[in-house]
Amino acid sequence: MFRITCYSVTSSSVHVYFLSRESIIKILILYLSSPTVNYQGNSISSENPVVMGILNATPDSFYNKGRESSLDEIMIHAMSMIAEGAAILDIGGQSSRPNAGIISTEEELQRVLPVIKAIHNKFPSTILSIDTYRSEVAEKSIDAGVTIINDISGGEMDKHIIDIAIKYKATYICMHMQGTPQTMQQQPHYKNICKELYEYFSHKIITLQEKGLDDILIDVGFGFGKTLEHNYELLNHLSSFLPLQKPIVAGISRKSMVYKPLHSNAENALNGTTALHMIALQNCASVLRVHDVKEAMECILLHKKLQEIRSTNS
């Protein structure tokens, strides 16, 4: 176990303390200001976590609740998520599940633009995010009403997407993925996953900020080029990314890291998802990206109550 020795000098003696890595992280959390990103006059931070509802305009997503086949169905689903408390709706037209097929830019645009325009017109105050790695899709989505770019590739699959985020002053979610959706689960390997991802995000954040992009969130990419063990290692140490001073997005909802240990499937993974959402919040997640908004909002409310009690008793 990683340890550090602290010396406390008093008038009478020297005390030696041994602090575990987890204890050091907790101390850092107390003394570091909560990472915050502003979006349309609002803020996202670990002290003010929010729910991002998944709205997939795709026929091949891994879970059918986030997958709709008509604009009317999508609008009903969007209305439901907004009513349940979603602060952000994340709209996607290209499935990123393992081994997903690749569609053209034109088809992706045909799927997402009508959805973005319809939701933006009916619910203009709702924050919209586009789940894409393509710069053209990002730019046209912003023109239609989107203010957040959620890029699974961290700018690796289309480097111009960063230019679009800078040009329009969009909030940018930088996710880590080893490989591509077509290759990412083919024997993913890390020597030290938390250390390697910390270095990855450190480099990304410096590069993005030097280019003029300030509103950045990070997403460790659960299930994107990670084994089950990698996913749980990241979840257990999510707060170790806090010194990067960027809000953390947790995309756990109904993924195989939830249902495989339970010998279940995505359709029956709500209870497990809710349990892991609470762990993510305890480890300083700022955004829960979810299929089930109501249950995620309940997690946030209960987590806030726990924090209130802790503050009162400290």
C-alpha cells in the first residue's frame, strides 16, 4: 500500500503518522476547491452533481430504453427525462458499443439534427449535448442548439472537433478510450490504469487549455477499452483524478461492468447501476450519464443528505 510519513513537531515531541493513499486523497478533497465548469449560467461540480440523460437516435444501442425509432417517441422520452430532473440531454446518432458498425457522417446528421432542433424548440432552456467524435456533426449540432460536445475519442478520431469546441466556446467532455469501438475490447492492457489515465488527462487538459479551451470535463470511459477489473479499479479510485481540477463524468449506466458480476443483462441492471452511482458520487463524480433519470436523481438527493449530515457533525 502506498504510504506517506508526516512529522508533527510540538513543544515536547515529534509524532510520526502513516497515511494511506486513500486518506491522502480525502485530505486533498477537503483542501482543493471543487472542480467547476460553467454552462449557460449554471455550474457542474462534485458539490453540485447533475444528471445527463441518454437519448440515442440509433437502432443498435446496447440498451433499448435509450434507443428510440421515431421523433415522436424521442420527444416523449425527452419530456419524461426533463420532468424527472435531467439537467442535460445527451443526444447520439452513432452507437459506440463494442463492435458497433460505423455509419456515414450524413446518416449521423440525419439521425441527430431533427432531434436536436425539435427538443431545442420545445424545451429551449434544456442543456443539450451531442455525443459524437466528428467535427462536422459537432458543428452542425451546435448550430441547431447544442452547447456541449461529448467526445468518446478525446479528439483522437477527428482532431478538428477541438477547433469546433474552441470556435463556439462549447463545453467539452474529454473521454478516454483505448482503441476504437471496433477494437477497444480486444485484450485491453495497462500496467497501472489509474496512473496512465491520469497522465493521459493531464496532457490533454494542458493541450486543450493552451489552445484556448477552458470548459472541460473528463470521463474515464468505463467499458471503453477496459476489462471488468479495470472498470472497478477506476471506480474505486475516481477521486484520484480530482487534482486535475476538472469535473468528472461517470458513464456507468447498465453497462456490462454492472450486469456481468450479477450474471444478468442490461435490461435487469437498474439496481446494480444505482448502487454504483452512489459509489461514483462518493468518489466525487460531478455528472451521472444515465438511462434512468429518476433513480439517478434519487441517488444525488440522498448523497447530498449524507454530505449535509457529515458537515453538520464535523
